[in-house]
Amino acid sequence: MSHAETAGGPSGTDRGTGGAARFRALHRRPSPDDPLVLAGPWDAATARVCADAGFPALATPSAGVAASLGYADGETPPEEMFAAVARIARAVDVPVSADVEDGYGLAPGELVERLLEAGAVGGVLKDPRAHADWLAEVCAAAGGELFVNARVDTFVRGVTDPDRAIERAALYVAAGADCVYPIGAPVDVLPLLRSGIQGPVNVFARPTGGPTPSELGERGATRVTFGPGLQRLATAALAEIAADLAPRGTGS
């Protein structure tokens, strides 16, 4: 899996190499306990909330966007996903990373074009070498206009040996990836991954009940994302409120 990114801004105007360079610069962190933290909005309203709260960039989660559109994760039609990303990018003046799952079967050039049109900084896109070749095509088509975050699925697929993740990461970095995302990596192996992976490392975190972004940064995270965590927390909170407000049956 991979994640291709291009910068978004008001009315989708902050695009191209300037936007991508702006987003790359955010990954140069001043200290280990200050990783780049990206909130995960799922529509324009939540994007504004997160930007107004002070997040320097945002990362749309495919599962969260899918839920907001009435689909299961992985089943959102590409037209609807790109339209949702465009609405989010237009709503804020910070870079937006868009999860485009497995690329929807689009050719690299078309995927890059669709991402740039949406005004995002992001998208998630399988043998690691075959995927690395595909990733290299995406990077070549982007010509520096996208920031590419390459997801490594070894841990979520039950492969616990950190060396396997590091091997895949090396292939993706060589193909042109700007960042590597070993999703599901246990916290205790992050220092090993950090020492073995060239360039920024994206770490998944829980919004509540887990290590803080600072703690993850100290263990090797360059940037921290939450996937659909914020959307699920908000949905759970709304469910409680709705249950309290819903009319009760009068019975017989």
C-alpha cells in the first residue's frame, strides 16, 4: 500500500511543487518529541474544526470518509472519494493528505492527475517489488508535485519480524517514496524501525488511551496519524446524544 500526497488550499489553489514542498518541510521536525501530528477529518466541516484547532496539516482516512458517504471501507466509488477530498481541501488553508486506498485501478498518471485536481496532499494505494515498480511510476508521473507516503502492511498481515518491514521500506524509498508507514507496528519496535528506515516514518495512533504523539516521537515517529479514529469517536458520541434525545415509545 502507498499514500500519495499533494498540497491543498482554499478553493484548491495551493497545488503543485510549492504545496508539496510545504508539506515536506513539515516533516523536518525540531526534536524527536515533536512529531508532525495530522488530524483525520472526514468532511469539510470537520476539516475546518481541525484546522481551526491548530493542526498544520490534515490526513483524510478512507474508512472515515467512506462511513460519512454511506459505504464500507474500501467500497467508496473513486468519483465520490475524490469529490469528498476536494471539498475538504477547498475548506481549509493547510495541506490535506488524502487516502486513496489501492489507487482504484487507475493508471499512475491518471491517479496523479485526479489527486492534483482534488487539491489534496495525499492518497493510499502489492509482491513488494511489483508495488515498488508501480510506486516509481507514480513518483515519475508526479514530478515532485506529490508527497508519497508508502504504507507497509507487514504487521497488520501478521508478519511480526521488523526486518521484513524494513526490507519493504527500503524498496519503497528507493522507488521515490517520501515517507514510510509501517501501519500496526508495535510501539516497542519503533526504535528499530526508525534506525533501519531511511527518511520520515508515519506511525498510527489512537486518539485516546494510547501513547501520546510526543511519546511516539521519542520512540521514532516522524509523524502521527489516527486513521478513522476521530470519526469513530465522534460517531460514538453522537450515538449517545441521539439515544438521549430520541423519542421513547409510549407502550400499550
